[in-house]
Amino acid sequence: MAQAMHEFDLIARIAARAGTGAAARADVVLGIGDDAALLRPPAGERWLAVSSDTLNVGVHFSVDDDPADLGWKALAVNLSDLAAMAAEPAWCLLALSLPSPDPVWLDGFLDGFEALRGAHGLALVGGDTTRGPLSITVTVIGSVGAGQALRRSGARAGEDIWVTGTLGDAAAALVWSAEAGCPAELRQRLRRPTPRVEAGQALQGLASAAIDVSDGLLADLGHILVASGVGAEIELAGLPCSPALAAVAEGRQRWQWQCGGGDDYELCFTAPVDQRAAIMTALAAVGVSRIGRVRAEPGLRVIDPAGRPWQPQSIGYRHFAEVCE
Amino acid sequence: MAQAMHEFDLIARIAARAGTGAAARADVVLGIGDDAALLRPPAGERWLAVSSDTLNVGVHFSVDDDPADLGWKALAVNLSDLAAMAAEPAWCLLALSLPSPDPVWLDGFLDGFEALRGAHGLALVGGDTTRGPLSITVTVIGSVGAGQALRRSGARAGEDIWVTGTLGDAAAALVWSAEAGCPAELRQRLRRPTPRVEAGQALQGLASAAIDVSDGLLADLGHILVASGVGAEIELAGLPCSPALAAVAEGRQRWQWQCGGGDDYELCFTAPVDQRAAIMTALAAVGVSRIGRVRAEPGLRVIDPAGRPWQPQSIGYRHFAEVCE
């Protein structure tokens, strides 16, 4: 049974968990508790990198989902955006809409949020708590050396296309979510994705363009291609597959999950051919696979292991899939 | 009749209205359209000031409200937070959850949002568009000279308490909203509040503490008192009242709206007595009224025109007013 809580109690609870002011980071002048946070900009020739992402109940997650997983994921999807820019995270803000001020739910949510926040040395410096249908918007701010960020627009014909980690696990878990027996490794990938923050920064000077795989490999790679004015060819045989996924799916079903499934939060990036050895070394810890080539001709060709063109059923998640009239 | 729109269409529509990259501000390296925005930090010894605020349908506004008013207000409440810190706004992010991708609604929303954004030379550099119950979270980032920000914690016994503009208009309009005949001046104050951005910056070096009046004068002043470890005495006779409000309310009803009504977005601030003349000059354009004194004794006393203590029915808006079990 939840107790009555007011907004200021919620904020106090969040602030107590997050730590405030100088306790959080040396560059936090003033954290949670005033009209705005005050932050020291990064020293040296650095740019700020800023991103916001929202998760809504019934759209991005179910009301029954573990609040700790939601707390983790709400931050993870934002850190993933900074990772794709090769930026170093510094601060975040949490805007939380809750149908009721439930301290048990909030503590669970903060368990997951704080675990990931702490792992990245990020300070929670502000936000909002309001009444409304469950919705979580996180804003992350980081920094990157001037001119060092990885944009979507830098891919050039002849370059390699790479992806970190493995693809398709989260999509498989999403399909399985209504049923019992989903392998724990797959479920973990969906619920607690690992933002590739260190990998992103390691790609400075090596990669030419990058994006995180949130909507699906083909959809997200498509953004790089459009922004760069190029095309690409992807080989299904090269797509990295976890042992857990390999054990439960093969062929078209697996390819579909690997190409069209979102929520993996791996990095897809392009790089000149002469960077192959350096990339393998820099990303040895997380794992990295070469999956195709950038081409001058527009369009995205997918080649199956027999060398034939392959057409996915769906290229990825679109946020407003329904036609409304 | 709305047309089908996908997330990327919505983002394109927003980006087209907002302008991107260097077109927006010289310090925007990369705006809407990548995984994160890239921004040049302010030059010189300046700190960043950052704040997020959410407006939810059914809580902060009605589904029937004019989308242009919502667009204005969603940004205004955030700019008001920067104003209360004496910060200069620079950039913002817009996270928009919509039940359906309705371009007519979006264009209306952007009419109001863009009008206020343009007036303050702010760049819209990112955000998110997702499906969900109508919810708007704006994050604003600005800067303020190192050590020049106005915090809640700086009030000292013996200082004056001031407020900009007039109080109670928005509260009166809120009560009236279900009925016809609300004077246009009052309705305008509720729907299109003016964030006191220039006034806030003008108070650098003059005020000792500041907050914006979003939840009600007494509730918000209370935050200053708690943060500063002081008390205060307020004189009802000194509360600034617009001609429109004076024409429709007097006595207890008016005081209640002026003391307990939120949504005015005026600045309440404290300042040493020897700054009176300078404050009157600096804030002549917006108008400013001396409404009380900071006291060493804790607590907030309200004095009516006859010199008697006055007890409001409610001290202001609390975001989670219901008890939930």
C-alpha cells in the first residue's frame, strides 16, 4: 500500500538518492533543489552534446514492467545517443510523470536509474515530477572535443560498415515477452541494454559516421546513408549473433530480428578500410563486426549467405505506425 | 481531418519551423537531426543553467486548450526558471508525446512555441517525438556569469521582499475557465505568461535570492525562506494587482488568488534595503512592488490592511494533492 506523497517529497527522495551539489561531480555548482541547475562547462576546446528521449507506458513499455528495469532503460537510451556522438556523459535531468506518487515504485525505478548513472559517473542535476500517465523523459548533457564528434553525415563510398556487440537479442525478447520461457540472456538485453559509451569515445578519429541501433539496423543505418548521400550493401552472414539468439532462431527469423528489430542499442558506424586493425583493437572488449560496405549508389542492399538479395518484412520501428484520420 | 504522419515527418516539420545548425544561433554546431545536438559552451567565466518542466493533459491543461497557447506556455514555464536564476537562455529541447501525429495540432503548437522562442533568441536543438497521452517536456539551457546566479538560499533577515508585475490574474482566470465572461486580460495571463527573463538578469548584483511564482506566492516564497533559513512578513496591502483583477475581485477573494494562486510566473525576490532605488530603476519597464520583509524568526506571517494576521485557505498548488492507497 503506497503512502501519500507530495511533489516535494518525491523530489527530496530523488535528491537523497542522487546526491546533490559538489557531492555528485566537481563541475556541479548547484544540483537538484533550485529553479535551475548550475554547471561548470567543460574545460578546453570541447563542445556540449545534448539529447532527450521519452519512454511512455503502453508504447515503449508495459505497466507491469519492473520499475528498476525502466529506470535503467530510460537512462540507457539517452546515454546511447551520446555514445553515438562519441561524447562523454556528464549530467542528466529526469522528468517523471506518475499517475500517483508511489514511493515503492519510485524507489524501484531509482534502483535501476542510479545503478547505470553511477556506473558512468553522471550527475542527476534536475528535472520535474508531475502527475500524469506514466512517462519518463531524460535529458543528458555531455561533451566531446571540438570537431571530434561522430555525425551521421560522414560516411563515404568504399568504407566499411561495422556494428558493436550482437544484434537481434532485444527483438527476440520483445516477441517472447508475452510468453514464458524467454532465455534470460535475451530478456536482459531488452530490459537492461548496455549503452556503448566507452566504445563510442574509442571511435574518435577512427569512424567516419555513427548511429545507435534503437529502431533497427536497417532503419538506423538508413539514416546514416541519407545524411551522407550514399548507399550500402549488408551481408547477413556477417551480422553478429549472440549464442543465446543462435540457440533459438536461425535463417529468416533470425535475420529479421537482426535487421529489423530495435532496442539493441549497439553502435553502427562506418570507417575507412585502413582503420580495420585499429578498430578491432579499440573495440576488443565490447566486440565488433564488419557487416558491409558503403557504396556510391543510393539504396540499401541486403545479401543472404548464398549471395542473393534479401528483403526484410519490416525495416524497423516507426514511432507513429498507425494511420489516424 | 489529420493526415497520417510518422515520427520522422513530425521531426522534419519541427526542424523546418525551428531552423537548424548555424541558422539558429552561432553557437549551435549541430541542431536537430543527429543523435545529439552539438553546442559551443559560452565564452568567458560563465556557468550553464539547466532546467526541465513537464505539462500534462488533464493536469496542467485541458485537451481543448488552444495548442498555440500550450506551445507558448510549455516554453514560458521553463524560461521562467532560467529567469529566476538570472540566467540568459540559449538553447532548448522539446520532448513531445502525442496520441496521434496530427499535423494541424502540431502546427498550432509550434505557432505559440516559436513565437516565444524567437522573441528570446533561443535555438531549438533537439528532443523527441513519441506516441502517448499528450505530454510536453521542455529542457532549457542557458548561462550566467560565474557567481552571478540568484539562488533560493541567499535571503537575509532585514531584507526587502519584492515581486515583479502583478499577482493573481492567472488564478482568477483558472477559476473562470469553466465559465464565460472571463476578462481577456486575465485569460491572457494564464494562457500566455510572460517569463521575466530580462528582469531576472537585471537583478544580478541587486537581489539576494529569487524564485518564480509558479505554484503561488506563499508556496514559492516559502521555498526561499526554507532554503535561506529565515522567515518573512508579507503585507496584503502591498501586493500588486492588475486593473483587470481589481475590477472583478476584492478583499479575501483577491488576496487568496494573489497569495495562493499559481501560474503568474512573476519573480519573487529578496534584496538589501539599500538597493531599493536601483531595483526600481532596473525593473521600471516590467514594474516591481515591495511586499514585505525577511525576518530572522522562522515562518511566514501575512498581514491584512488593518494590521491583523491573515490566514489563506490554501498556500498554493501541490502537484500530487490526492492521497493514494
